[in-house]
Amino acid sequence: MSARKIGFLILVLLFGAVVELSWNVRENHYSFGPEGLRVLGGRFYGPSFEFEETAERALPSEEATDVEVRNSFGEVRVAPGEGSEIQVRLRKVVFRPTEEKARGFSERVELQIEEDEGRIRVGTNRDELEGGDDVGFETHLEVRVPPNTAVQVRNEHGVVDVRGVASARIRSGFENVRVETIAGAVSIDTRQGAVEVSGLGGDLTLESRHGDVEVSDVAGLADLDVQHGRVSVREAGGVNARASYGEVEVEGVKGDVVIHARRAGVRTAEVSGGADIQTTFADVRVERVAGPVQVRVEHGDAHLAPGAPITTAIDATASHGEIRLEVPAGSRFELDAESRHGELDFDVPDLDVELLVTETPARATGRLGGGGARVTLRARGDITLEAGPDELPAEQE
């Protein structure tokens, strides 16, 4: 290779490195900050020293009280305590080259517990300090409250963990969120991090961006809006989910399931109510749904396995895919199936086909068990009906 080509190659590599570094800085992957390097959304690295401060505050009354916790850089953990007091432990992490310098700055970081019209506010004086010395520091808050407390948490960079209280409202920017054993409703708004929720006595409202979501044991409705993350729901009173760019799995729902997704595979099972599912560029699998089923799939296949005799309506469309329907013994329905560019394949005993058109588009109508609910199937590809299980699984009996 000539010297000119080698030089040109070096210039290209240097240009690529500069572009990548600029992008990382802009996206806050790498940015220079106080006392060294700040990376990944504002987390500090370098020599650090820890200091603690604790405080207690009597609540305004023994009745239910609101507690609001605000933080910026550091963990927030809320759990039930004893008595009618609020107990707060502040762990201060200061990034300075020596312990003496770190201690001097930590003495200026103050824990604040204030009462405002019956609400207790917990936080620090970070806002006052950030405009002064260029020092990186984290404030980690551990808060103990009576179990009947309604809790609000706002945290920009740090784990949020709330458990054992009356209700919770959480807004988080970065890091994971964990909520469990809440007597009432929970609301979560998070932008970067995984979410785990379990053991709720009320409804769940959740909005998440860029992180997986796991939900279990929710007595009320789980209303979810998730982008760029996998969604898993186990045991809920009902599910209303909007999702994109991630798999969605829902199982064990006492009410209805509504899932509107984009570029996300969907699987739902063990649903006592009905199911309304839409997605694009992925497959749908519906198993053991007691109520009516409606499925809309663009650029994907639909597999329907009711698990019990079909006696309620099924309406399924796969605009650029195939449909496969398992028909359990004892089903009663009116069939209307049409495939634009595929074939119709029926392997169901006693299915009475009244009309069968084999040329494109292929179409068939008929009935099973003397007729009943309407089963409408529309697909661009093949439509297959096959005999389902003669007996229900033990857990379904």
C-alpha cells in the first residue's frame, strides 16, 4: 500500500473517531464534569468518600399522610417503619481527591424535611450547591414511613425502590424502578431503566421508555405504555397495553386484555375475559381466552388456541401472514374464511363446509356443532383449522 493510501486511511479513521466521540458527548454517554469524568447519564466516577446523616420527624397526624421525596443523583428507597414518625437516612457520596476535601463539602450538603399543608417533603439542598463549587456528589435517601402513607418520588439519576405503603407515584429518569406490596394504586413514569412491579391492591398506570417491564399480582387494571422494552404481565385484573419494539407476554388475567403494539410479538394466555390484539411486523399467539377474540396482524402470523370450546366470536386478520386456529371439541360457530393468496386447510371433524372456492382468493363458509358464534378469518397467506385438545388441561377444569 502506498504512503498516500495509508495517510488517507488514517484520516478516515481519525474522522470516524471524532464523529463517534461527538455523538457520545451529545447523547450524554461521555461528558466531562466535576472532579473527573461523568458517564452514562450523569453518573460520577473517581475518588469518593461517604458520609451519613439521619433525622426523624413526627407526622402531622396519625391519619394517612402524603410524603414526597425528591432527589437528583442517588438512590431513593422507601419502606414501612414503626410508629407515626418518618425516619430518613441520607448517605452522601462526595467525589473529591482527599477525604478532608470531601468532608468539608459534605458538611454543606443538608437533609431537608419540611411540612407543607399536611404533606411532608424530603430532599436535600442540592440546588443551592450546584451553582457553586464544581464538585460531583450523590445523595442516597432511605426513608421509613407508616404503612398508611401515600408516597410520591421524583428522582433523576438513581434506583427507586418503594414497598409496603398505601399508594405510590413515581417519576424516574435513569436507573431501575422496583415497586412491591402496595395497598392501593401505583403510577410510574420512567425514561431509562427496567421496571418491576408486584403485589398491588389497586390499579397500575405505567409509562416506560427504553427498559424491560415486569408486572405481577395486580388486583386492578394494568394500563401500560412501553416503548423499546420487553413487557411481561403475570396475574392482573385487566390489561390495557400499548407497546412498540419489544415482546409482550400476558398471562393470568381475570378481565379483558387489550394490546395495541408496533413491531412487537404478542403472546397472551389464561384470560377470563376477551382479547383485542393488534401488532405489526411480528406474530401473535392467543391461548386459552374465554371471551371474544379480535386479532389484527400486519406482516405477521396469528396462532389462535382457545383451549376451550369456541362459543364466542373470533375475528382475526393477518394482512401479510397466515392464520392457524385450533378448534377444541364441543365448539359451535359459523365460519367465514378468506385467503387472498394462500390455501384453506380444514382438518376438523364434523365441520360442515357450505361454500368452498379454491381459486384465488380462496373462500369458505360453513358451520360446526349446528352453528353459534361467528368466526371470521381473513389472511393473505394460508388459513388452517385443526382439531384442538379433547380435554382441558388440569388447571383449566
